Amino acid sequence: MEDILLLKQKLEFMQLELDDAKSREAQLKSMYDSMLRSFSYDSPRLTASSSVELKSAEEKYTQERLKIKVKYKEKIRNLEKKVEELKEINSNLDQKLSEQEENFNISKNILEKEISILKEQKREVDYKMNEATESLTRIIERKNENINKLKDELEEVKREAAEEISRMTEGTNKSILELKAIYEQEKPMRRSLDDSVTYEKLKYEFQSLQEIIKNLENSEYNLKDQLRYKDEQIEKITRKLRYKASEDSKDPEITNLMKIKESLSEKLIDKEIEISKLKKTIGDLKLEITYGACKPPIYSPKTLRSMTFINKSDSPSPEPSFFEKQEEYKQLKQYERMINQCSVMECDNCGKTFQTNIFYDHILNCQLENSLSKSQNFADRNSIEKVQDLEKQIEILKLALGKLKNQRDKAKIESEKLLMQLKQVKLEWALSEESIDEKVMEIKKELKNAVEILYRIRRSVNLTPDMAFEVDLSLQNTDRFFGGRLTKSFAGPPRLFNY
């Protein structure tokens, strides 16, 4: 695209030079005509030598005119052909650019719609997660209340059992002391009594002591039975808790939330792939826009180009448009490169060889020098005005180039804005996922703390079998929920009773 604009720019310069040459030719013609008319009016005064000089000048003028016409006709034809080819190329490139812009806009709209849909889904997931956390907190509060009640009951049972055991131990100690005192009192009596009487008494006392010991053993056995019954109740409660925890883990809402999270992660991966593709297309467009960007064509010095232009009032051609479009500038650049790659050309006037980028300036200057050597007065009169016009045109060209640079910078800024928007969307999605993961981790931490409390209670308190079974079930279900990592972090076995 830039080469086409460069070629267009070069064409406009060549057209200006042609217009200048035509205007100079018209001026020379008018000057020669005026001279001929003056000589024709003063025909009786003319001499033979002056008439011969006029004829020779006319012949030279006609020959130079024919040479210039032939040269410029061939150049104009070649340039017109190249301009037509470049116009076709430009039209094809414009169509491709329009198609790419349409595809880019379509993909952008689709992404915006999908982003809005994903945001709505995220809100729904957040709402469901909040509901799930609230329900879990309620369940945990209820279970904590039940655990506190069970703790109170266990403490009461322990107090009663401790009081009964203390009473029994006091009674046994008293009876043992009484027996010792009786035995010490009866020691001197035994010697005096007969062996039969002492034997019967001792036997009777021994039987009474055996009965007392049996009563104590029965009371201890009853206490053990009561403790076993309480342990069975604790095991049942733990079984119920485990069963409830397993049902809670099988809740369809939680499974649906996990499925929704997986689907959202898959969609996010697809969107990242699409965003990477769009980035590649944007980079390709940037390369197409900025490829071959270079400086505008360099002007020759004022000393050489000062006579190539005339006043705007004298020129028959209209004022040129100074590269209002960037595409024309690129085409002219490309055309200039193509011309610079051509072979070296020879000047007919001086016989020197030059490259194409210098040849056109040289041939014009050479012809002007030849013509100005004949008419120095004419050049001296118009040189100052032409220099001023050239300075004005150079300023206008600088302004036009500044506008083109601003347009290029605006296009770059817009592409960077699009990239920033895509990055912001990606960051928002990542932040939303992080917030969801943080909420899930907080819920898991709370559940872990609750399970730790249950596990410590289970290890420290002698629960009934039902309560113990329910507690063990709840711990097993929490192990399943946390992937079997929870019981490894706690000290001690997961179960205290075998069923």
C-alpha cells in the first residue's frame, strides 16, 4: 500500500514538471511569436543576416519541441499504464481490507456478547455459592448445637458415675478399715478360743466379705453397662452425622456448581484461544499498516529547483492535492522505488549519465540552463517569485505530511486500545475465578475447623455407640469431600470402635 502511495506521489510530481515544461514552452512560443511579429512589423529594416538567424532559431526551436514531445509522450504512456495497474492493485487491496475489517468487527461483537453472557453466568454462580455457604453455615450451626447438647449430657453422666464410684470406694474403704480393726481386736482372742470356734467365725466373716465384694463387683458391672450404653448412643449419633454429611455431599446443587465451574473453565480456555487468534490478526494488520513506512521524498536544493516552477497565476494546471490520503502516499512511495530500480539514463544535452531519481531533475535543469543562457533577463525577473512559491508549496507539503503522520498514530492508538480492552476482560475473568476459588477455600477451611472440633470431641469424650457411629460417618464423608487429606492431618485413627 505504501509503495502505491509513493508511486502516486511521484506521478503528481511528474505531472507538475510536465505542466511547468508546457508553461515554459508556451512562454517561449509567445516570446518567439512576439519577436517574429516585431520583426515582421519592422520588415523593411531587417537585413539578410537577421533573417537567417531567425530561421535558424525557428528550426532549432521546432527540433527541440519535437524531441521534448516524443520523450514526454512515451513517458506519459508508460506512466499511465503503470497507474492503471496500480489502481487495480489498490482496489483489490481496499476490498481485502474492508473484508478483514468486517470480519474483525463481527468477531469483536461475538466476543462482547459472550463476555456479557459469561458475566451473567458468573453472577448466577456467585448467587448460588452464597446460598450454598448460607445453607452450610446453618447446617454447621445446627450440628454445633447438637454437639453442645451431647457434651452437656456426657458431662452429667460423667458426674453421676464419678459420684457413684466415689461413694462405693468410700464404703469399701470403710468396710476394709472395720475388718482390719476387728481382726486386730480378735488376734489375742484367737489364741484363747478353740480352733473350731475360730474357724467358724473366720469362715462366717470370710463369707460376709465375699458377699460385700460381689455387691461391689455388681455395682461396677452396672456402671460399665451404663457407660457402654452411652457409647452405643454416641456411635449411633456419629453414624447419623456421617449419613447426613454423605447426603449433603451428594447434594445436586453442589454437583451442578462444580459442573458449571468446569464448563466455565473450558469456555475460558476457548476464549483465550480466540483472543490469541485475534491478537495475531491485529498484529498482521499492524504490519500491513506500518510496513514500508518511510520518510517523504526529499526535495532538491532551491538553487537547482528554483526555476522549475512558475507562479500559480501563470500556470494553466489546477492546484494539486497534497496527499490528503495515506494510501496515495504509499502508492507513490512504491512507484518511486520501482523507478529508482531502473537502469541508468543518459542526458542528450550534456552527454552525462545519471540515475532515474536524479535524471529528471538534471534534464530539466539542463534544458533550463540552455534556455536561460539565451534569455537571462526573463529568468532574473521571475526567479524571486518562483522561490517564494516553492517555499509556500514546501510548507503546505509539510502540513500534509504532518496530517498523515497523525492519522497513522491514531490508527496505532486505536489498535492498542482494542488490545487493552481484551486484556481488561481477561483480567476481570481471572479475578472472578480467583474470588470464587477463595470463597470455596474459606468454606473448606470452616468445614475443616468444624471437623477438627468433632474429631477432638470424639477422641476426648466417651460417647454412646450411636453418637460415635454418627460422628465416624460424618468424618468419613468429610474425608471423601476433601479427597482423603483430612484424616491424615489429624492425629489418631479415624475410628475408635469396630462395627
